[in-house]
Amino acid sequence: MDWQAESPELWTFLESLHSGEILTGTVAAIERFGVFVALDEGPWHPVFPGVGFLTVPELSWRRLDRPEDVVRVGQRVTCEFLGFDTHNAEARLSLCALQPDPLRAFAYRTEAGHVLRGTVTKVCPIGVFVDVGDGIEGLAPFSEHLGVTEVPGVRPAAGPEDFEVGDDVVIVVLHIDLSRRRLLFALLDDTWQTSVAAPDRQTGRGAWTSGRR
């Protein structure tokens, strides 16, 4: 559809928006692929339930099973404008852009080599996803997929049959990739223990230490 010709008022409104602008509206419809938002300002969309649209990753920094875990139809929302989707004549929005990023906070206080306790949230053929708090999840590959051998304390030959969702595990942080929003962990056996030192007075960060029992 030629939106510019068919809906010139809508096109002009969307062109007037600027990246980072704060918009308010009401959740008009929820689909598995995202959420439509009826904006308080601007014209109605001739086809979709709302001019604003939130993709699932823009709803929350946490991994979601479904959009309804965050919003409901009729809910008032305040979002950041990301850009003009010219193909659908929509305003692409973000909820999480207005919220603190827990992964950045985690990266600030955590370094490779730190040992943490976590909970298994998903088991897959190559490893398990582990939540270490605040919705921070990373992949802990099984030993044959880790790319290293004979790491002291790393569980040998662990496989999917050894874990269930909800299991408590101990991991060591191997890598933090903020740009790709990925964390790599290694599973540790029960010869390891974790402790938290007092926060640094200047940075406020706690230091994780690890040691043998």
C-alpha cells in the first residue's frame, strides 16, 4: 500500500516524530509477535489497531514467554519512539528503553572468573540457560561444547539428562558480550563454593570470590 498517498495525515504525523521522543498511549491489541498501541496523539491507523507497535524484545529486558507477562489490553503505557516503520506506517516503540538495563548493571559489578549461583531456566542439547538474578540469563554449555578441556571443577560430560528446569547450579562467568547481549558460563561441580565480599566503598561493587571446599 502507498501509505503516503492513502493516509497522508498519518504519514505526516509519523515523519514529524523524532528518535528518543516519549509517547503515551493505550494497549489496543496483543499478538504473539508484538503489541499494538493506540497513541494519544496523531491520527488512527486505517488497518491496524494502533499506530504504535512494540516488538516482543522491546517490552522488557527479561526474556518473555508471552507479551501478556508485561502488558494487558487497555493498559496505559509510556514508550520511547525508536523509528518510523514506512512499510507498515507504524511508530516503532520501546518500553524497556525507559527502564534500567539489568545486564549493564550486571556487567559493571561482574567480571570473567566470578563464581555465581543460579537457577536453570531452560535445558537444550548444547547446554543450559541459567538465571543468576534480576532476569540475567546466560548459556552454560555442556563440557563437550565448551571448547576447553580439563577445567578444574567444570562438570565433566554433563548432558541434558543431568538437569531439569529449576535446578540450582554453580557457574563461573567466562565471557560478557554487552553488544550482543550474551553471557557465557561454565558449570562447576560441588567442589566449588561462592561468597560475596563487602562492597567497595568507592564503586559500591561487591567482589565475588571462589575457592575449593
